[in-house]
Amino acid sequence: MRPADLAAIALLVVLAGCSRAPDPAWSGYVEGEYVYVAAPLGGSLETLAVRRGEVVKQGAPLFALESASEQAAREEAAARLVGARAQASDAEKGRRPDELAVTQAQFAQARAEADVAAAEYERQRALLAQGFISRSRLDDARAAMEQSRQRVAEMTAALRVARLPAREDERLAAQASAQAAQQALRQSEWRTQQKQQRAPADATVADTYFRAGEWVPAGQPVVALLPPGQTKARFFVPEAELASLAIGQAVAIHCDGCGAPIPARIDFIATQAEYTPPVIYSNSQRSRLVFMVEARPDAKDGAKLKPGQPVDVRRAGETKS
């Protein structure tokens, strides 16, 4: 071998010894965890209060659907509740004062008639003792006196009943009707409130899907929100390296323009492989087998990541070559 060839080989050996294999990096992208806000009831979109890219605070109005029918139903339920409560209250009372006064007057009249009948009986008995009347006249006076006494007993019972509330079963039925009316009102109020949706948390409006005047089916999202920090890195790890990863393991996310690596921790490892036909697991094909892994940064660091942004993920402490 020529001296020049030996020198070239020596140079290659030296360069190989000085170079270092690049640290493994897994390619992926940023995924956003959106909050899709929808109304459980359908209706025409009356107001859209936000625009894409806008930052909203928790409780801020997002949109409102037409709710004339729900408001009318609510007013009807409120009126029915007033009526049911009035009936329940009435069942707890006796008769009205005027009705009670009529019964009291009838009772007084019956007592007066009983007093007259008793006096007449005593007079007829005295006349019979003097021989001025027959026994039949005294019997008639006695019958009239007994009849008047029974009338007094009847009016005494009627006056006592007039002062009593309704029967127990009637009162329970009235109370149940009032409770049912109250629950119907709550349902109507809930339906009315659901036509107006507010932001469940501080967030950025990622997208809107309807314009004012369009019909929105029940349960169809109208606004998509992205709360701060609700982003994660989704990357793909070859099958040969999967065993070295675990839930909770620290990794570093690298992206263009992010500056220093963003620390994160693995919180999901897929149980199924991707990108290789499931029945072809030859040695040559297994090198193409990858598993999806997700890592979540802290909320303050997650704000630096944008959904769809390409990233490289490395184990914590490893750097680019």
C-alpha cells in the first residue's frame, strides 16, 4: 500500500474518532386541546359576540340563539306556578270570612229557633196540665223542639267544618301540583339559559363555524376555544426505542423560533403501531414501525407552542448535534 493511501486511512480514523453520533430526535407536531362550545338546543343564530383570534375572559358571552319560544314557555310555567301555589295555600285554610259569617248566622238562627221551640213546648205542657189542650198538641211541640235541637247540632258541625282546611289528601295533591309547577319552571329557565352560551374559561377564539341568521342544529359547535397552555407535542417513536420511554418521563421539545428547549413530560404512549401493514412484521418492515407518543409542557411553556407547528422531541438533557 502506498504511503499516501496509509495517510488517507489514518485521517479517516482520526475524523471518525473525533465525530459524535447525533442524538436521536423524534419528529412530530403541536396538537391543541380545543373546547368546542355548543348549545344543547337548536335554533337560529341571533348573535355571534366573538371573532377568530380574539381573547375572551371566563364568563364572556360567545353567542346567543333565538329564544322567543323558550321565553314564552318560561312565562307560562311561571304563571302555572303562581296558580298551583295559590291552590296549595287555599287548601291549608278554611272557608273565606264571608262564607264563614254566613254559616255563623245560620247557626245563630238555628239556636234562636231552638229556644223558641223549647219555650213553646213548656207552654204547651202547662196548658195540657190545666186541661186546655190535647196530648197531640204537646207531642207536636215536643217534635218541633227536637227538630230545632237537631238543626242546632247540624249547624254546629257545619261551623266546625267551615273552619277546617281541606282534607289531607287534597292538601298533599295541591302541594304536589305546586312542586311539579316549580320543576317545570326550572326546566323552562334552563332551556332559556342554554340558548346563550358563555366562555367556560379564559381562552383564545380559535374558530367560529356559523354566521348570524344561520340555523344551528342542537349540539353543533358554534365556537372553538383554545385555553392558554392547552397544547401538547405529538411525536412518533420507532418501535426499537419504545421500551426506553415511560409515562411521566421528562423530554425536551425543540421548535423553530422557540429559543431554549421547552421541558415536558410524557403523558400518553399509544398501544398500537402505525404506518406499517399489521400483517407484515418481517425484520425489514419492523424498522418502519412507529408508536405515537404525547408529551405535555407546563402551562406557562405551552403558550409558546402553536397547534400544527412542527417540533423535534429529545430526551431531557440531550442536545442537538
